[in-house]
Amino acid sequence: MQPGSTKSPFHITTVGNPSHPKILFLHGFLGSGSDWIPFAERLALDYCSLLIDLPGHGETGISAERDPETFFSDTVDAIADELNLKGYAPCCLAGYSMGGRIALALLLRYPRLFEKAVIVSASPGLSTEKERSDRKSGDEGIARKIERNFDGFIETWYDQPLFATLKTHPVFREIENRRKQSSPEALAASLRLLGTGCQPSFWEKLKDNQVPVRFFVGEKDVKFVEIGRQMVNLCPDSALEFFPGCGHTLHLENSEQFIDRTKEFFNTHQKS
């Protein structure tokens, strides 16, 4: 990836009339830009959605040789370059989990590129070097599991408590099967380079936020409910919205509510 190069480092799908206001959607780990297509189609009357495949996902490649100390920031910079080069900014922004971490970094580093943002089930990173180091070690173990037994990893991944409500949802088997089509090597590299342990902490920068933002969390996603409460206390022009009965994947578990709340916020809350 070479931020600022003329050739895009990302595979991007657009849905909707290019003359409409833009929404940049960023997916979570194991996903791809295509995860957002059902949402983009529902929003197509009013918005043109930009669906990026993040590095190591979908059709966007990744090099395992990249520097894990800089790759997260390089990715954020490259997305900002893409928005500028294609004339997409200012636009709205929505990111889930890993994509939410990247979205929050974009928001805080490049506020003039965005009018409003929805951050779903995400955090500003880890506060201390010890936490980041421990997380890197844990993620390395997960990356090796991905490389050794990918199908087994997928099953174990979705056994985590934060996905308990998703596993009982009718859409789960479709999602699980789609995840198994991904490249294990690319996903392992992505985890080593874009994992939470590799990203800078943005906790201290929340106080400088300049863009209206909504933090969406599932009521049953206990860890991210607490993170959301901490973020909204530090972040100006923000609010925390709960999705009753939902876990980490609230946008999949209650897509109607997600679309309604996102549309209402993007349509009415103009940046000052």
C-alpha cells in the first residue's frame, strides 16, 4: 500500500447514484465491503455508498512484510487519500468493529473529510503499551490458528460471548459460510497488522473531536457498552445509542433499527 499513489490500494464497490451524498462504510474483521450491500441498497434513494474492502479482506490484498508499527496509520492515511483523490469528501462515515476502529481514527485525524459518523461496536484502541503488547501476543496466537485450521478457527471465533446473539439469528449460517470463503493467509496478515495491539491509542484524542458522532452498541455486548460509555463521556458532540436484545453484530441482528437510526442521524444532524 502506498498512500498518495495514483493506483488505488483498495477494492471499492459503489452503490447508488454518484451525484448523491456519500457514505463510506468500513467492515469488520473477517468481512468485506460486500457485507454492507444490503444496507447500501436500502439507502440508495438518498445516498451513494462507498464499500471498501480493507487490507487482507475481499479483493484488497495485503503484504505480510509490512511494518506492524506503521501499517494501521498507513491504512488510515491511504483511505483519506482515496477520499480526496476521488472527490468523495466530505462524506458520512460508518464503521463496525475493526472498521469502527479505523473509522474513529479517520474521524479524529481527518475531521474535515466527514460530516457525521456512526461508530458500531468499536473502541479507540488500548490505552497502555503493556495492553497493546499483550494483545499483539494474543493476536499472534489467533493468526497461527487461522493458518493451521481455518474452518476450526471460524467455529471457535463465533463461540465468543459477544457473538452469542448472532449465533441464534437466522442469518448466522449464511455469514459463517461466507467467512469460510476468505483467504486464511490474508486474514492472518491483517490481524498481525491491523489488530488492536498494532493501532495507536486514540483515547486522548477523543476530546478534540470536531464531527457529530453516534456510538452504537448492542445492549448485551457488555464490554463495548462500557467502552461506549467511556467514549461518550470524553467525546464532544457525541451520543451513545443502545440496541435492545443485540450483541456485537447489532447491525445484522436488527438491520431495520440500524438503518432507521443511521438514516435519521445522517439526514438531520448537520455538521456546524
